[in-house]
Amino acid sequence: MTSSDKPENASAAPVPTGVAAQDWAQAAAEPHYRAAVVDLLGALAYGELAAFERLAEDAKLAPTLGDKAELAKMASAEFHHFERLRDRLTEIGEDPTGAMDPFVAALDGFHRQTAPSDWLEGLVKAYVGDSIASDFYREVAARLDIDTRELVLAVLDDTGHAEFAVEKVRAAIDADPRVGGRLALWARRLMGEALSQSQRVVADRDALSTMLVGGVADGFDLAEVGRMFTRITEAHTKRMAALGLAA
């Protein structure tokens, strides 16, 4: 996944307490927490696998050999992230395929509904759409045990797509300002679809939703859920500005 702009207050997170101060061995003793983490890792793993596949497809639309090579490099990084998540699921005694299966329909549906029509739309989707999901997972990671948090944050590291997308999209807008209006509409659609997809994934999985609202771990209260989505929206607005698009 890709995201160069993290929510502003990410560096000012409170000192971890409770589950967030424990390692995996301690935290996993709570079965509901363990189930929530397996769901989270399964969702992330399939997201990374889908990102790999999508970047490989996007490379076919790339206008130059250099662009194709850049996307191939990014696809390789996404697959490496997938491998880390898959290996971690195996390490904790879970079947990676079984952990990913519940999220295939929702994520595949999102990608069908937001299939780019050209090279530039593909770049905006990777930069904007994936970044919204990354922001969401980063917010959740703050509530996780130390070991899981470190893994989640590591696989959310930018693969280089952010800088690449900004450079290419801004150059295209400079060359033809009319492109900006079309891409701005596309990015707004992506924002809505990505937030809806994140909410659906959580709502469909009892362990994840219970963790988020404080049933296990140090979850969010309802007010904090609202603030979380406000932070995600603000980060999206900054990314749009970086692309030269109106939010």
C-alpha cells in the first residue's frame, strides 16, 4: 500500500497502555483480541496481494518503458509486504488463505467499482485510494500489541508510488489543465468508495468491530471514531493538493 502523508497527529500519539504496551504473546491470550488481529492481518494481506496484481495490470497502461519498470518495482514491494503478512499468519498458527477469504469479495468489489479507464486514473487510485485505507489501518495499529503494530506499520510503508504519482499527475495537468477536473472528480469518487469499503469490512467482522469500539484492546469510543475519520479526510485533502487537484 502507499501513503506518504500520514495523519498530522500520528507522531503525537499517546504513550501506549494496556494491550498496546504488551507483546503478542501477552495480548493473544485474549481470544477476541487474537481473532481481531487475525482478521486485520488477513484483510491487509489480501489488500497487498490485490495491490501487487493491480500494479502489474497498470504497468500495461504505462506510456514508457521507464514507467513500466517503476511500476514493476512497486509491484514487487507490494508482494514482499504480502509475504511478510502471510508468514506472520503462519507463524501464529493461522492459515493465511482462511484469514484472507472473508475479505476477498469486499476488496474485489471495490476494485471492480473503481477500475481506472486510463494510466492517470490508475495513478490517482493508487495514491489516493490506497492511502485512505493505509490511514485507516495506521489508526487501528496504534491500538495493537507491540509486535503486530510494528508489522502493520512496516507493510504500510510507501513503496515509492506516492512521489511517482504526484510527479506524473502534476506533469499531465501542466500539459493539459482540463485533465485536472476529470481527475478531481475521480479522486472524490475514490474517497467515498474507499471509506464505504473500510466501514463494510469492519461491520462484517464482529471481532474487528468490537475491538474498534473498545470491547477488546484500547479501542475507540464513538467520538474518537468521528475524529479518526476527520483526520483521514484531512489527509486526503492534503494529498489532493499535492496532486494539484481540488478536494
